Amino acid sequence: MVKRRDFLKNILAGGMIAGTAGAAGLIIKAGDEIEKVIAAVPAANGYLLIDTKKCSGCMSCMLACSLVHEGEENLSLARLQISQNNFERFPQDISQDQCRQCTSPACVEACPTDAMHVDEENGNIRVVDEDRCIGCKRCVEACRYTPSRVIWNFKNNTSQR
């Protein structure tokens, strides 16, 4: 298991992450001898990091996220999703689900209008141009994770990140 401190040290030192397992992924330090990693798009330079040991499941981060991005406090519009499973024991009872910034994003490949794309000007982050989104939900269905990391905005009938 990769510790958060090691993860951040390697990112700041110019390392990169291979795979799409997020913080549990393999960290490859710059200069290490490795086989060539093939990615469909450049690796993102920005990730939403969460200290899972400090999360109590209060969902205040979800309310803050929707307030900042959508102008209202609505758990369904938050780009970060906190899931609670009452049948699990602590700490497995709470999971934080956010976009993993995949190196081979199925959501980007599934979008017929290129509304879901890699924003090269802002660090290769995967984003949605809501003006170009036609509401087909292909990106939501294509996401490898459950729940989908692409959030459906039911008010605008568009995807959002």
C-alpha cells in the first residue's frame, strides 16, 4: 500500500503514476528503468486527494463542492461522492468516489461530440464542456468505476466533472 506522504513526494519530485488505481496505484519515480507505458492521453497533472483516515462521512465536502460549482447545496450535484455501507465495519464502511483522471479514459473515448476532453491548458485534466454535451450519457455508462465518476447533472441534463 502506498502512503499518502510517499505519493505526494513522488508527484512533486516529477514522478508519474501508472495505471488507474489512484492513490493505491504504482508509483514510478522519474529515472527508473521501466518498460514503456502507453497511454491514450497525457497523464493529468492534477488529482483530488482525500485523506481517507480523516473522513467521517459527514458529506460537508459534497455540499461545499456543489455550492461552489453549481451555486446550491445539493448532494446529487457534487463532483465528489461519499458512499456509506451500513453493513461494513469501520473504516471500510465509507468510500470516497471522485474522478481518477484515468490515463486511458473510457469516458473521453465514448463522447461523440468531444464535450468530454483533456484540457491541455490546465494540466491535462479531464473535463466536460457542458455547452457541447448533448446529454447522451455515454460517458457515464463508459466509466469503469461504480459508482460512475462522471456525474450526471439532472438540472442541465449534461455530464459534469
